[in-house]
Amino acid sequence: MEITFLGTGTSHGVPSIDCMIENYSRCPKGVCKLAASDARFARTRCSILMSWDDFSMLIDASADFRAQALRESIRNIDAVLITHGHADHIGGIPDIRSYTKGGKKLAFYGSSESLSIIRQSFSYIFDPDTFIGGGIPVISLQEITGETVISGHKVIPVHVSHGGMQGCYGFRIDDTAYIPDMKSMIPEEEQKLDGIKTLILNCLREQPEHSTHMVLRQSMELARRLAPERCYFVHMCHDIHFEIDGRKLDPWMGFAYDGLRIKV
């Protein structure tokens, strides 16, 4: 299985508009300016693509999905997992229409809360009286509450705490776990991650602590408890610098970047 990191940034992305407005004076480590010369620092909104055989599964249709799809030449999508309903994770759904032509109905899997938010946010997709015009996505919303097999691979939703969201998930796919947004999880959910080999985990910034996301110290602590063979940190703001912060990581940890491809 191959994983492509489509986006590794937060809802602001990197460089952030806030930094640009303030002439980059608030950028703590100069990361936003570095993004112009080093593509590793240019972080679009968080998403990955998992591919095996002739099957491709998208996790979250980020607000930058169109640019990500063009950049990585994504030819097909066969299933979509949604971690939660925040705008940076579902904002690219309208562009999914390009992958549902010819009557192909694309399955979206998520919590009941996530699917409800999609219905509300993109009501035109589900309205039988919608004027199609240039086309609308043809999608099927399917609630996932427990272990599900998708194209031969076992998918397990892992419920995590992320602000006021009641249905925010990470996902375990075989021996890989993807958790882009979380502050904490209860022990029963953490046990679902026993024995994973690859962990992809949110790491908002170095400091200070955040109310809805883990920061670097907390992300490293969780990664050490889960003890995968390899851990990649994602959902990073402009406070994470590859060299400066990379020296704090264990040898089996690393910061992902947009366009990175790995085999699992």
C-alpha cells in the first residue's frame, strides 16, 4: 500500500494569510517565508491518499483538494473516509464531482455527526430538485461505527476528543493509523491502536498547549506509548520547523510534508 500526503497543514495552511497581513512579523521561526523557497514548508490543508492495486481511498476532502489532486495527478478515487466535519476537512467535496462521472457513486464513510454536517453544508448535492448545470458529486453517505472491510482492507474508526465535536474519528487501516485532529482519547479507543506499525498523528505546534489539538510534546508522548515502527507528524502550523524541531524527535519519528509518499 502506498500513502501520499496530500496536505500536512492546519486550517490556516502554511504560509498563513495572518502572517502575510502582518508582514510575517508573527511567524515564530520564519517558516512562512521559507515556504517560498523550500516546498517542504508549504503546507496545504490535511489529507492523505491510500492506494493499493487499482483502488484509491481518500481520507478527508480538504479545502485544498483541487490543487492537491492536480499536483499529484490523482486519476481515480474509489472511497472516501471523513475524520470529522470541520471545513478544512470537507471543503473540497464539490470537486469530487470530477471522480463521479458516468454514474459512478462514490461512498463516503464517517460518523453520523460528520455525515450530517456534509448534508447541511452541501445540501444541493442531496436535493433531487437541484439544477445539475456543470455537474454535482454523486456520493453515498455511509455511517461507520465499527470495523468495516473496504476493498479487502480492515478499517476501524477510533473515536477521539477534538473540541466540541462528538463524532471525530481517526482511522486504523490494517497496521496503519491516521489521526489528523485530536486532543485526547480514552484508553478503550487507544487500545484499538495496539500493534500498529505506521502512525500518522497530529502535531499542531511546539507550544503553548492548545485546547483542541496536541502539541509536539504530547504527540511524542502518545507516539512513544503506541510504539509504532515509524511515526509521521501532520496538521502542523508555522511553528514547526523541520531542522529546529526535528532535533527533538526520536529517530523513528519525522515531520511529513506535502507530496511525501511512503510504502506501508
